[in-house]
Amino acid sequence: MAPQFVPGLDLARDFYAAAVRPLLLKEFPRLEYAAALLGPGSDVAGFDTERSTDHDWGPRLQLLLDDDNADRHAASLTGMLADRLPETFRGYQVRFPVTKEPDDIARHRVEVSGLRAWLTGRLGFDPRRGVTLLDWLATPTQLLAEFTTGEVFHDGPGELTRARRHAAWYPHDVWLYVLACQWQRIDQEEPFPGRCAEAGDELGSRVVTARLARDLMRLSLLMHRWYPPYSKWLGTAFTRLPGGGELAATLTAAISADGSQARERHLTGAMETIAARHNQLRLTPPLDIRTRLFFNRPFGVLGAARFTAALREAITDPRVRNLPPAGAVDQFIDNTDAAGDLNFLRACAAAVIG
């Protein structure tokens, strides 16, 4: 019989408090460490459901030490936990295989690592040393979300908390730049749903509408200072924003509408709502949020380039203001394998920065 579902973050918190922490106090009473559940997994962001338990699931967390302590104690800590942890916790197996490991061996999933090595392995940099422009633009928002959500259960040294604080959100000018580039993406395809439909391409019109909906969702999350997650959880995160449920209904109506006029009405309605949110942020002087025609063609658009220009004008750092309109790396790369290669991403972002 399957155990009653427990959200993964709750499971990890209880597992640390009831099973892991007592062993650490007994066997390594002077050890300084941080305990947390961060990184990949729907449970880290609180998006998990009972369906999530069918693989790679069970009590798990990270124990992060300073690197000298990790060199001295990681192996013995891991071995002690392997010997002393219970077989099950709250009905879930404590030792289980994960799909990323080809050997399919069931072992406990308390990851013991040095903090610096863990940070550079997950992000490509150590935020405690400062976050550079390259770091911000080379790191997909999914990775930033994985690091800054989740929960830290204990942080004796305070270093993990400091690293998370440094990565909590973009510096102001970088935020303006990323927002500007997101508006730029929208401007480049605004008239296409109508033009595709006019040319008899209903499928193309729907596809472009869906692309615009995705970009508007990511824009809304960025406006609310929420790192957009990858596609599986984008809609879930979006609907949790203030007003996200209503906007989700409007965008759903745009994608599913029959006929370009209905599609355009819903899509431009969503754009006007998001444009009003832009004005509420007061990042630029107020902009006209009303829909207008695309030149003399019968396609209603917001004219998103106006928002791009205003945001770029508000940037005070000349290095950021003069960047090309490519944006952060996941605004111009949409490929799962590429997004998992930190060296490749940093090379691409470095090329943008010049």
C-alpha cells in the first residue's frame, strides 16, 4: 500500500529534524553545516503532487559544509548516514534509486558536499564572491529559481543564506534590461497571428498566439520578481501571481479561439493588462497601454517596442544599456540540452556581453 502523500518539502524538513539532525548531533557534534532542500525537483518549488512520487522520490536533502570540512568529513558522514538512517520515513523508502544514475542502486539521498563546489556545480559561480553581469545573464532563470526557492532548514555558518541573498533577484539595471528584452520578443511577433490567419494559415496563427502567450507569461513573472521556471511549471507559477488566474483564462481563450478577430481580442486584452502592470511598477514614465493598428494593416497590436525603448532608457549603467537586445541566456536559447551545459551557456552570454 502506497504511503499517504506528503509534499516533498515537508517530508525533507521532517526527515532532517527527526532522522538526520539527531545523528549529526550525536556523531559530529561540533560540525558546522547547512541543511536544505534546493536544486531540481518539483518538490523544491512546492509544485509536487502524488504523481511526483513515481520516480526519484523519497526523503532527501543537502548537507553543505565549508570545503575544508567537506574534504575531511564528507565520506565518513555519508557512510555514517548509510549505516544509521532508518529504512523508511513516513512510509517512504529512505534508500532509493534515481534516474540520473545508471547503476540503479538504492542509496540514501542526503547529499554531502562542500558549499563552494555545490554552488559552482549548480550555478556555474559562487554568489558569495559577488554576482557579475556574466553570471546573471548566463544563468537560466530555472537554475536561479531552484537555488532561491526550496528551504534552508539549518545554516550554522550562515554562508548558504548569504549566497541565496546575493542571488535573490537581479540588480535593478539588469532587471530593466531583461524586461526590455522580453518586451522585444513580444514586439517581434505581435502582428503575426493576424497576418497568418489572413494568409489562410490558421495553424500558424494559433502557434504564434501560443508563443506570444508564453512570452507574456514569462514577462509577468519577471515583473513580479519571480524567476520563470521551465515549461512544465510555467503555467503553474503564472497562475499563482496576483491576478494570474484571470490572465491565464484570457490567454487560454486567445489560444483556443476560433477566428483571428476573437484571438486578437483576447490576446491584446492580456497585453493591455500586463502593460498596465508595467505602469504600476513606475520603472519608466507612464506609457499608453491602448491597442493600435500595425501600420495601416488591420491587425491590433500594443506596440511593445515602446516598452523596450523606455526600459532601456531608464538603465543607468552604460555597460548594461549598450548590450544588444538578446537578453539573458534563456531569452535566446530554448533547448534542454543546451540549458544543462553551464560552460556552453557562459560562452554564449559572454558573446552577448562582448
